Amino acid sequence: MAELPLVSVVVPCLNRVHLIRPTLESVLQQDYPRIECIVADGGSTDGTVDVLREYGARIRWFSEPDEGHADAINKGWLRSRGEVLAWLNADDMWVAPDAVSQAVGYLRDHPDVDLVYGECEAVDMEGRLIARSYHHDWDLEHAVVHCDYCIPQPASFIRRRVLERVGWLDKAFVSKKDHELWLRIGLAGTIRHVPALLARERIGPGYLAQRGDITARACVALTRKFFTLDGVPEGLRAQRRRALSNSYLEGMKWSWECGRHWGTVFGYALRAVAVDPTNAARAVARLRAYLRA
């Protein structure tokens, strides 16, 4: 058992008394013998802390104010001891019993891989299946140029070494903090996909459910940030304008789907064309589709 790497999972949480138990149980029901579960509570007042106390020594937790979701996760990771790191939001769940075993097995067989991710199901508040994540192998160029988010956060497992190399979550991102991190890891390390169901995420009311405008701004911000990083290949750097234009198109999608923020939809359509006029047909087609809908 000693030769197996310790897996540390952080659960950021704020007033999730009605959801936190299934998340913690999904961790504790894993057959992998070396898991450290740390709950980073932001100062809950709804009884969540009482639930955490019930678990005794089976989990570690702290409850204190933070600067947001990313800050809470970073705090947990920095207090952790694991060689492999993950995070589950307080409404996410690992598939029991072998999600962690499968991920760690892959990492042990592939010592060059810095992040491995599997597939993830979306379920409603009652646990009924809504959808399954689309999946394909990681490709940095595709991810950057198309502002593509193909790594489901609950089903991802990251080696500590790569986070120490590229940095932790960027606290400036309220939305898409994981997406931005994947790009930094993809630039500096190796990411692989395994075709196995590893996690479930719950879709329900939340702070960002109707704030597609915030997510839209994050699409553009993470794309801009990527091109400021050291080591971006010249071939990819040459596609900066198309990538930025596509980030505006992706922002249009989030603005329309999450709250019908029409000002952002129209504004981002114009910006997508201004940045890359050759992308005009796609911008117009997307705008027409939203207007018809």
C-alpha cells in the first residue's frame, strides 16, 4: 500500500448541507486505499459544518472566509499531501467504487502523463441522468483555437508536480477557472483521456446558472491570457486572431444559453468579426440561429 500514490481531493463548499453528503460518500466509497479528502468550507451557516463534524477523522476540513471558489480550492491543495490532486465541487460525485483506481492505474502505467481525465455524466438535483460529456482526446491546438472545453473537472486527476510548475488556479476567474488551468497544463505538460466513466456532476440552480455574461468574458480572458504565456508554439501563435474570434463566438453561446444576455450576444458577434473578418459567416450563422430560437 505504501508504494501507491496518495490522492488528495479538495471539496470547496459553501452552504451545501443538502448536497455535501453524496459527494463525500462517493469519495469514501472508493476502493482505492490512499485518499485524503479535504473540505474547504467558505464559512457555511446552514448546518454544513455540523455534517462535516459527523465524519470525524475520515475527512479533513476547515471553515473560513475565502476570496472565491478558486481560492478555496488552492487553499485545500496547498494543505494537502497528495502526489495526485483533484477537486470535486460540493454537488459532484465520483463513480464508485473504482474511479480513483482507474485514474491512478493509468498514471502509474504512464509516468510521463501529468493529467488524466475520463468521462462525466450530468444529473439533475434528483440524480436523474441529463447528459453525458462529449469526449475526445486532448489536443492543445484545437482547445485554444476553438476555445474548446473537453476536460470535465470532476473526472480529472492532476499530478502535483505539474501544478507546482505551472501554478495553481487563477483566482481572477470566477467562471472557467478549470478551463484556463487546462491550457497552462497542456502547454507545459502531457494530458491524456481514458474512455471510462469516472464522475457525475449535478446540474441545478447556482450563482452562474443565469450569468452567461460572466462566462462569456472568461472565454475571452483565458484566450488572451494563453497567448501571453511563455513557450506558445509559433504555429499556434500565428492563429491568435482566429482563436480570439472563436472565443467571442463561444462567449455568444454562453450568453445566450445562460440568461439570454442579448447585449453580450450582439456585442460579441461584432467583436468576433472585427478581430477576424474571415469568421463573419460563422458569427452571422450563430446569431441567426439564436434569433430563430
